Amino acid sequence: MNTNNNILQDSFGRQHTYLRVSLTELCNLRCTYCMPAEGIQLSPRSHIMSYDEVYEIAKTFVDHGVTKIRLTGGEPLVRRDADIILKKLSTLPVELSITSNAVIIDRFIDILKSCNIKNINVSLDSLNAEKFKTITRRNDFEKVYSNIMLLIKESFNVKLNAVLIKGFNDNEIIDFIKLTKELPISVRFIEFMPFDGNKWDKAKMVSYAEIMEIVYTNFNEKEIIRIQDAPNDTSKNYIIKDYKGSFAIISSVTNPFCDSCNRIRLTANGRLKNCLFSSSESDLLTPLREGKPIEPIIKKAIQSKFKMRGGMDTQEKLEQPDLHGNNRSMITIGG
């Protein structure tokens, strides 16, 4: 690790050790909160990082202190050379993990194991097949659920990520939690967040307080146990007494975790985003292809990071469409 030039520490003293790398803007689902109904303008193929470029940029971050890399998309496993990227990145001294919708993950069990990938986040917003079809615009619920069970059977650490939308799937909160009674998984409820094209409306959001009110209504208070959160954790974690798994809430809107943020994002077209909510980006791919050092660009991007949510530090700012409407659609950022 290079300690002479700490390019990953921002002006608020936050050290960024967690890099999320989007491998592709493509996806085999069309989730409404992630992709606009009319689709997106994809980057030309020539603008997407090659597997060597993914590795070179990732290695630069690791050389300067990144200890964890999570691969995202789109759906990262639809990329044709996903297996090559997994193998190359697994040679770096980092914890490597992946976020997937699990539609085709059964094809990658062996490669995931060989690359020592143990932690897998699966996006699943409903346990109802018809609702799943409504939100994903695809009829793959049975396949996804079967693959989740396969991952558990194969001893992966599985987290289910569910974006809650009021009046749609908020009545499934208890059903999700009851999954953890017999399954050693973590169910994570995510507040609906604003991105370009997802028609965000505060009225659709189910807040941390509302989720916990539902939990306390359905379980005895003594059964609900608060778990110690991991350092830099984005979620508030709980377990129901005697359950094998746990549940958590990621409250990016009503109770952001910006003070302890250690995350940065690299988009599939090689741009660095210093915050999920930020509309500004820094191009790393062009200078890399020109043979120029990318460290100065990384340092400048990290130093320009706002204290909270890309500068949207009040609820009023968050609700202004002209502020979050300049951000990318979630599918082109990477989950």
C-alpha cells in the first residue's frame, strides 16, 4: 500500500477503502426503480472498460488502500467476459464480492468459489411472482428464488436487497423477515431513492421509522434484538430471537450514513463517482488509455466529495427534481 500520497481520504477525513465496480450497463431485468420505462441510451461498446482496464484501474485503487471490491451492473454476470474479470480481480489482495439479480448465477457457482467470493447480494423486491413480474417486467421469479436457495445450499453468505415502495411491496416486510427464521440470510430493506427516470416520489418511500413500526406491531419487543453494526456499515441490523438469519434497513434518505462513508463507485464506462447521489463524475478511462496517471484525477474527485448525499444535505434539496434528475439512472451507476 502506498502511504506517501493518501489519495483516498477526503476533506472530511473519510478514508475510502471500498470500491464498487460496474461491469456493464446491460441487464436481463427491467426494474422500474432502476431503469426508465423507455430504456436508456447505452454507452458505445468502445467506451466500456475492457477486462484489462477494469483490472488496471482496480489495482490502482488497491495499491492506494482499497480492501474491498464489489462487482455490480446492470447485471454483472451478463457480461461475456465476466469469468475472466472475476479471475483477474481475485488475484488482488482484496475481499471480492458481487451483487446480482440471480437469474443466471447458477452457471457461475464454480467460478465464484474458485475466486473465493463468499458474499453475494441478491436483489429481490417481492416474494410474490406476479409482483416480481410487475416490478422487473420479466417472468423470472421461480428461477431467481431457486437460485437463492442454491446459493444458500452452496454455503455462500447471502443478503437479499429489497427496495420498498409504499402500496406495492411494503405489505411483504413481515414475509421477508419470516424467511430468516429458517434461512441463514440477511434481508435488507432499502428506502426508495431518487434517480433519473425512476419517477421518485417521497410519498412512495417507506421510511426506517415506518418499517420498524410494522416490525414492532408484528413481533414482541423482547424478540427484536439490535445487532452491532459493522464498521462503515450502511445498514441498521436486527435479528428476531431464535431466528437463523437477520434483517436490516438501509435508510439512505431519512437517516443517511454519510459520516462513515468509505465507498466510491466506478461506472462501466470508466467514470468515478464519489457518491451515489452525486451528479458529477471523473473520467478515468480516457487518461488510462492515453497512458497518463489516473491518481491525480482520483485524488481530486475524492477531495471534492460533499459531506452528505452529493450536496443534497437537506430533505428539501433531496425533493428537488432538478438536483437528482441530473444524476444517472441507477442501472448505469451500478448498485
